Amino acid sequence: AVQEFKDGFIHKEEFQLALFRNSNKKNLFADRIFDLFDLKRNGITDFGEFVQSIDIFHPEMPLAEKIA
């Protein structure tokens, strides 16, 4: 069982569990997606990082910023 952290952050294991209902297997897709949100590269993401990261999906975001 994955430990749920009650600290207001999303940890990589929690992220994978939420998306795939599995936190035990290594999942390259989950790792890549989580890394997009983990802007500080510290293994956790907070609400601010999450909001900054989903901005890339906005239709008016310039393509150059999406592939940078």
C-alpha cells in the first residue's frame, strides 16, 4: 500500500496511484507526466506548480513554449 502524505503536496507515488491505481510498478508515462508538474525537481508538486504546468495545455499558449 502506498503511504498517503497529508502535507498538502502531491508525491510521485500518490500521483501514480491516482492515475493508474497502481504505485508499485514503474511507469515511464506517469514519471514523465509527473516531471512536467514537478518544476522544482524535488519529487513533490504543489498547487502552484500544478497550475503553472497545466497552463501549457491552454489553446492560446504559443507552440514554442509548449515544446521548450
